Amino acid sequence: MRRFIRRSAVVVALLVSLGTVVTLVASPSWADARHRHHHGRDHVVNIPDTDKFVPFHLTIKKGDTVTWVNSDTDDHTVVSDDAFNDAGHNGLNQLIPGTVNNNGQAGSFTLEFDHVGTFVYYCRFHSKLDADNQPIAPGPDGGIQDANGNFGTPMSGVITVVDKHHDDD
Ligand SMILES: [Cu+2]
């Protein structure tokens, strides 16, 4: 009885480990297939340890997703500039925590774009719009000026969403 149990346990362990190997081998292609058929591509906009979005501009296809990853220690925001934004997600005001406020991990935020157009956005902590909806640097009026007199660059970005053609994949 004891020997039987031990042998069964070995067989079960073997089956489990075989199953794990099969799952590990099988899941990438399954995930790729699922990804291809139900979603577009994923793109990343990184926020490094400076107040900027990298890359500043992205061209993506309708149905693609964009994930902002805040690798900075400070919090940042993704705010849509509705005056120029015709790609959807109007009225967006999303905080993305930095590592200090996110247990040492980079904060992230993902949007899927289902409309062709231009998504203009900025971080409300590190840029502001003037009366004509133009982003202005945080200069004399905004108050950020370093010891060298540099007023910095408004923290903003642009995503262009283009139509997906039938032969694209
Ligand atoms: Cu910011």
C-alpha cells in the first residue's frame, strides 16, 4: 500500500511536470494567436527619470494599445488635450504613480485606441496650456526654472492613430 502510494505520487508528479512543460511550450504560440486575432499591437511610452514622454510621438494602428510606464520616482499624469484630440478618450485625467508612491514599482496605465485621429496629451504637473490651448513651458509664470535659467520643456506627447488595412498584421 505504501509502495503503491509512493509510486502513484511519482507518476502524478511526472504527469504534472510533463503538463507544465507542455503548457510552457504551448502557451506562447497560443498567446500570439489570440493576440493577433483579438487585439492590435501593444506600444509603450516610457517616462524615464526626467519629465518627458519617450517617444514623444507614436504612430499606431486602430485597435492598438499604448501603455505608459512611469519609471520616474515622481508621479506624472496623462491628460488629453481635447482641443486637438480627435482619437477618442476625451476628458482623460489619469495619474500614473512613480516608484516612490507605488511601492518601488513603475506605475503604468493602458489605453486602447479604436478611433483614427490624433491624440494630443500632456502631464498637468509638468506643463500647462495657455489661453489658446498651446502648451507652454513651466517658465516665469509656471514657476519652474533651474539654476542655469533653463525653463524646461512642457511634458507632452502625440499619438497618431491610422486605419488598419486588411493586409496588415
Ligand atoms: Cu509629469
